[in-house]
Amino acid sequence: MDYSCFEYHVNAIVGHEHYNEHKHLLESVHNLLRERFLQTLNLGYKIPETVYHINLSSRLPEKNYHRYMRFVQNNLSPTTFAGA
């Protein structure tokens, strides 16, 4: 996914105000992890939380990432993460 398309989708998911506040973080998302980033945003996480989860689990295969996110959702609130 190219960067402009990625930015567009992030803005559509989180809203213009939140996007503008945290758009500087989007440049750190590797091209191969952009789809995973959008999936995580769709789960209700904010951009900083999503960056945290993407970086923490960047080496996990896709099926293990989904297992990790199910674990996080079942055991933590969406605003509880070590990066805040």
C-alpha cells in the first residue's frame, strides 16, 4: 500500500482531529505492516497504541498477530498499554 493511500485510510478510520495530532507517527510504520496497522485501528485503538502494538509484534506471523490482539483485547482495555 502506498503512503498516501495509507494516510487516507488512517484519516478515515480515526477522524481528522486525531489524525492531525498523531500523523507524525505514521511515517514510522513499515510498508509491510500498514495493513496490520489499519486492522488494529479498526479494533478501536488510537494511533499511539496501534504503533506500540505493531512495533511489539512486528516479527509475528499474521495468524500469531491476530492471536496476540485477541489476547490483548480480552485482558486489557484498549487504552492500557505500556507506551503511554
